[in-house]
Amino acid sequence: MAERRRRQRWGWLAVALVLAPAVPLLVGGRDALAALGDFPLERLAGMLALVALCWNLNALRLRLLLAGRAGRLGQRGAMGLVMATEFAICATPGGSGGPATLLLLLARRGLRPAATSAIFMIDQCCDLLFFLLALGGLVLVSLATAVPWPHQGLLVAAMVSLALLLIGIALLVIRLPTLLRRGHPMKKRPRLARRLLHFRRALLATLALPRPTLVLVMACCAGHWLVRYSLLYLALSGLGADVAWSWAFLVQMLSMAAGQLSLLPGGAGAAELGTGMLLIPLVGQATAGAAIVVWRFVTFHCYLLAGAPVFLIMVGMRRRITADGDRAS
């Protein structure tokens, strides 16, 4: 059964690797291939350097949230954790492998599962808060400059969804002890109730970090997403397209949200198709298809290619240690 599941995971990943370049090339046709040939290599190298900057920002954010609870962790070690986790996110449907990978790697450094889960939750909430603020800011800019966004319904729906999700998480954390006391099914499962309470304590302990630390965490979060969501704009401008940065930012937000619903690794297929539908009215089919190929290479294939050896080394450590221990015994 385990072997069958492993084969299924590799099969889905293979499908995603094929769909990621195939969909935009089908959208753009032969003209997209011609446009790709003219894409400046120095622009591609700069985009890859920005990806490395994103990994470093996330590594610093992780170190700040851990606050020494996982032993001595330098920037290089934290970057390895980030790259392995993001590889697992890109390689599994819906990013389901990311939290499990982070949980495993931090557990080896002595961090309890409740603390790791709390750190992951705060990390995700920082992302949600950033996107909510970014959407609000872009709406205000659009109103001030009288530049209409052609999909305002999607924009409003995204803002409402993010706000409701953040409010729901906050209420759940605040009311969790009361819910556990009143929840009759939970009284029959005391172990699960204790784990939830441990998670809540770890969450509050992380939120009790010094305010400058939390501000720096949010600054790293904002810096990461501002850099990462500039990559599509750089791809478009490298192809000679004249598109506002704010529009490229919004296109990525909406298309990546759609990609999460595809259940394929990295949102393959849905992310490319959604981006193409939003970009074609602005830049045409050929430019849209070529830009998506470059963008997805940098934000999907690159994460897999660079993260795979790091993942195999870091996750494989446990197997080697276990095997050595078995031989010793």
C-alpha cells in the first residue's frame, strides 16, 4: 500500500511537470516559443537571484519565530529547512507535504510537534495578513488613480475570504478552551484535547515574542512576497510587455489561489490557465504564454530542482541514523 501511494505521488508530480510548460505553450502557440528565444538570459539570472533572496528571507523569518527553541540554527541551516519544506510543498498535491516535512525536520532538533505546528500557523497567518493588506492597498491605489481592475468581483471575494479566514482562526484560538470544555465528543478524546491545548499554549508563547521581533517577522514576510510576486512582472517586462506591477501582482494572487484547487503539485495546470486568462486581454496570447513559462520555471521548476537534493539530504539523515543505530545494536 505504501509503495502504491508513493507511485501515485510521483505520478501526480510527473503530470504537474508536464502541464506547467505545456498549458502556457498551448495558450501562446508557436509565437510563444519564438518569444522565449528572445528572453534575455541576464534577466533570467536576476530572477533566479531573487528566488535565492526569497529563501533567505523565509529562513530569517523561521529563525526569528523559533527564537532559539530548536538549538543553534544558523542562516544556512534555516535555509536548508526552508528549501526542503518548499520542495515538499511544490511536489505534493495542495502543498500537503510541506507541514509534515517541517514537523519532521524540527522534531529532530528537539522541537515538540505543538510548537512546530504553532510556528507554521503563525507563518501562514502572516501570509494571509500581508495579502489582505496588499489587496486593500492596491484597491486604494486603483481608486486614487482611476485605473479600473477588470475583475473587481474576484478581488472583493478574495479580500472577504482572507478577512473571514483570519477572523475565524483568531476566534478559534481564543475560544478553544471553552469549546473543548463544552464539546462532548472531545471529552471522549482527552488526548486530542490535550494536544490542541498544547498547540494553543505554543501559539500564544510564540506571539509573546518581543514586539520588534514580530515586526521583523512581518517585514520578512512582506519582503518575501513582494519579491516573489514581482517575478511575473519581470518576465513580462523582459518580453517587452507594458503591464503595471500592481496588475501582475494581482494576477499572481488570483491564479495561485485557483491553483490550490487543482489538487496537482504546485497547482500545475490551473495556475497557468488562470494566469493566461487574466493576461491575454492585456498582452496577447504569445507574450502571455512565454511569460508564464518563464515565471513558472522560476517559481515552480526551480524550487523542485534546487530543493530536491536538499530535501533528500535532510530527510535522508534520519534513515541513515536509524540504520547505523540498528547495525550498532
